[in-house]
Amino acid sequence: MSVSVVLFTSDLRLHDNPVLRAALDSADAVVPLFVRDPGVRAAAHHSANRTAFLADCLADLDARLRKAGGRLVVRSGEVAEQVAGVVTESGAEQVHVAAGVSGYAHRRERRLQRALAPSGCRLRVHDGSVTAVPPGAVRPAGGEHFAVFTPYFRRWSQEHLRVPLGAPRTVPVPGSIGSLDLPRRSDVPGVSPGVPEGGETAGRKRFAAWLRNGIDGYTDRHDDLAGDATSRLSPYLHFGAVSPVELVHRARAHGGPGAEGFVRQLCWRDFHHQVLAGRPAAAAHDYRDRHDTWRSEREAADDIAAWKAGRTGYPIVDAAMRQLLHEGWMHNRGRLLTASFLTKTLYVDWRVGARHFLDLLVDGDLANNQLNWQWVAGTGTDTRPNRVLNPVLQAKRFDPDGAYVRRWVPELAGLGAPAVHQPWRLGAADRARYDYPEPLVDLAEGLARFQRARGKG
């Protein structure tokens, strides 16, 4: 009996999983394997929220495999060593894995190649599982990757996507391969109370419900902070519990401007993955050096702590930061606002904010998180690197009646708009009634400091 190993990484699903399908097509039986890798925790910042969501994903994947006659094999340790051990136990002739874009993923593939070489087992790395269009499939003339989104989107939109694959009906697994117990969410300390349920089942239900009731209004409402009109599928995409290829196909089949706007956001995700694939160092270093002399973490320690706690004195910023603390998720408009405030109003290095987001975000994807932070900081692919988002003007535009602020900053719940967005304008007696801090910095002063630092003042 021939055996292949399918190494699950960021593709924790049965539907539209080309890695799993290739493994099944190449052998009589497969070993569906997940390795709990301490290297991932070190490389991508350990997050209790992602660990809890991952536990849900693995439990759901195992349950789905068992319905198909199989099971998930879980091991713990350095990936290449664990995979090589499973290959020896099973006599596998091939190992199948999804291609990654991070420096860590590339190192993992090289280690797998070396570890499997003595046994003659072949490593097969597959594109088309983690992104809708594989990184590198769309390239500019004379370049390795697109550095500007709009031309990338035009080319990406012309790509012919593969037809989504159905879930396999049967997954034969050798009975002799041992497994550790599945991790459980209940064993993870420090999880934010609002972290959603993970797994393919939950992700597919969420997308189906959103297709019925949310996508049509997406274009008009996606920036409505209080309306919360986004799909919230980003955690499921990060773990591969849903397929980006299937999402694009189904959204296009649904049609309408909302679907077009949603597909554009999926393209942004692919855009960041192809940038990181072409420039892995951008995970930690400026994509475009602006010669910033950021305030040191020691110098800005109190400001950073207030930003993390949602106590900056700017209600819209604080509301978004508190949503992150509670849910392990933040509305995309909130991410832009909070990142702009930290990097350009407080003039703190984008890496400080990116690290904090990775500590909490359930969807803490290295490519999207780091490159979105760089976009806002002006060190990335933004064609207007010196833009600064004014939190008061943004609040009036995207939370006009203050509902989002009152939801997450309850000490201001008694205030109506516009006072809820500018409580420092209240009289002294009224301000004394609210346990809310004065602004960390005057916006004009923060802007002037940033402009001087960038040589624009």
C-alpha cells in the first residue's frame, strides 16, 4: 500500500484543498499531519487568541476527517524532524505541503528537503491553497513583484482561477500511526473573551450567512464602524479554514457592487502575500526607508502603554483598541486609525504596533499585518507616505452618532455626538463626571512633529 503525508499548515480544511487532493491522488492512503511547531510561536509571536482559535480549527478538521473515515495525526516539535519520523513510521513516498511566503516558511521547506533526502521521500510544495492567485503568478514587466496595488489588481482580476475542489468523500489513513491528543481551547490561558469559534464548519457557516444577508451592502457600509458590516472572515482565511479561491468564485457568482468590493479586499490579501514573497525582509524592515528617527520605546513608554490600553484621550482610537483587547479582532477602519495615531501622531515605530497586534489578533497574518502597518506608517507601498489620519474627522465620518465609541468606551456612554468624540471640549465640571483621560498629545503638535521628522515641516 502506497502512502503520502499531507502536512497541514495554513490550510486547515477539507473543501478546496489542493494539497490534500494531490496527496490522495498520489497514494492509496494518506497521513493527515499537523505539527505543533514551537518555531512558529517564536517566529510569528505567540498569541493566546490564535492558539485558542487554532485548537478549534484542529478539532473541527479532525471531526471532518473522521466523518470521511480518517483522522488527524498531531505531533509536536521541530517540523522537519517530526515529518521525517512519520515518513519512517508510515513508509510514505511523498510529503505534500502548501507553499508559504514568509522567511520562516521558506526555511521550513529547506529543512524538510534535507530531512527527507536520506529516505528518498519526495517533498511536493503546492501553490494555490493559501491565496487566490499564487505569489509570483502575476508579475510586472521587469520586476519580481508589484509594489503598487492598483496595477496589481488589474492584472490579478484577469487571472483565470482554478475551479474549487469538493471535499473528499473518503480519507483512508493508516491505523498504525500514533498521535498526540488534540489541543483544547479550554487549556489556553489568557484568551480574549470575544474570540470567535474557529474551524472550517464555523467559517463556512459565517460566509454562507454573509452571502445571504451582508455582502450586498458591503460597498456602502464596509467603513461603518458601528454597523460592523464586514464579513469577519479574516481569521478563517488566516488559518485556511476557508478557501480564498472558493470565496472569490462564490462572491463573483453572487454578483453586485458589494461582491466586487469584497473580492477587491481578497486581492489586497494576495497583494501583501506577493510583496512579502518577493521581499521577505519586509516583515521586520522598512520596505521603503524614510529615514525615520522614531521615538524610542523607552522615551514613549507611557504613550505606548496608554495606546495599548485604549486610554489615549481620543475616543475613536480608544474604542478600536478596546475592541482588539476584547475580541482579538478590530474593524479595518479602526486598524488604519490606531496605526496612524501610533506611528504619525505619537511618532512611534510601526514595529511596536505590529508586534502588539500580533500578540492579540486572531487573524494575525504576518504578510497582512506587517505590510498594512508599513502602508499606514508610510514605509511600505502607500503612494502617499506622509498622509495622516485625523481621529476626530475620521470619527465624525465613520461613527457619526458615536455608537461605536459608546459601545467600547462605556465611561462616555452618556455623551451624544459630537461631544462623545471630543470630550476634552466639555466644561471642567462636565469633564469631572467622566473617568476619561485628557488627550496624550494635541493633534496639531503631533502632526508638526511628524512633518519635521519626515522633513516636511
